[in-house]
Amino acid sequence: MPDRATPIRHRIHSLSWESLGRDLDALGHAVVRDLLSPAECAGLVALYGEEARFRSRVTMARHGFGMGEYQYFARPLPPVIAALREAAYPPLAVIANRWRRALGEPEDFPDTLEAWLKRCHEAGQTRPTPLLLKYGTGDWNALHRDLYGDLVFPLQLTVLLSKPGADFTGGEFMLVENRPRLQSRGHVVSLGQGDAVIFAVDQRPVKGTRGWYRTAMRHGVSTITSGERMTLGVIFHDAA
């Protein structure tokens, strides 16, 4: 559990990345408890009404994505989000490159977020992708993948900003793994306020009896049965 009195970068650096990597290898997701403080969560939630902070708003029902809405941040990103994205990228890049090696592919992710985003921007993916998601009673998020272009970083991070049982009920984070020639496997990830889940964006390597193979991952949110659920999504590739 990170010390929430320390700066974001230090909290990220102090995490047990070896343990998180083992969970990601085994399950395709890993949980970080108490990454953000209640005050930090409340501060991010309060940004939702500040239109100038965002580049676009999406009403999910209009696109068949579920029910609810979300907004993508414009640049400059809020300091907490920028620090979180920059600090989490390097240890995640180590895991991402290990996954590529397991699948017989060359390492492809540079050591820093700056270098990775430079590559995205050169490929025409220039729009920032961190976002706030807002769900009310009866809302839900369909199973999906956040791709946004040809360049995809294979891991992303979501932080629950609302307090389960107090601000909302229902609304569990879900992951479904589509395994080749097998039935799909589902995960329900229980999060508290300020907890983060790191998970596979699209595909991850799984070791079988004949070596490594790819399995496809999708994520979503179950129906909110009461209240309002707010979430921060941190995606490490920019959008075309």
C-alpha cells in the first residue's frame, strides 16, 4: 500500500512492481490499493464540470457503448494525472516488453513516456487519452478495448474515484478473457475509493502446454444500481 502523503511519482516508484508483474502475467490485471487519497479523488471529480479542461465529451448510449458519459482531458493534463502517467509508464514498459518477448516479438517500447508519445505523435496519434468517466443509476459500460490507432500500449490503469457503498452501489469493474478454443474467463475486480487496477488493453501472453499464445482481453463496468460512480482512466497511447 503506497503512502498517500508522498508525491505521486514516489508512490508509483515504491510499489512492488515484481509482485504486480506476477499478477499481470497470471491474470491480466493487478490491483494497487489506496493509490490516491480521498482528497485527490474528490479534486479530480470536481474537474468534471470544468469544460475548458476537456477536449471532447462522449455520451455512451449514442454510440452503443453502454449508458453514461465520459470526457477526454485536453492538454495540459492536470498535474496529478500527468505525474501518474509519466511515473507508471517506465515499469509498465518493462512488463510490456517482456510480454512481447514471450510472443517472439522484438521489444518495442522505449524507456520513457516522452519517447513513446513522440512515436505516437509522429504516427498521427496526437490527441491525449486520459479521461474521466461518469455513471449514474442504471448506467453501465459495455465490454471493449481502448485502442485509438495503430500504436497501442498494451497496459492501462484505472482509478476508482467514488466510494463504493456510500456514493454508489453495483458498478463492478469487469474483465473478460477470450481464450482460444476454450470458454471465456471472467474477472470481477472489487475496488475501493482511490484503488487502481492495471490491466491488459487488448491481448496478453499466456503460457500453454505448447508454449506461449495470445489471449484477447476486454473490460467494462456492470450496472450501477444506485448513486454515481466516477472513474479516472489513464491510457498510455494517444489517439489519432
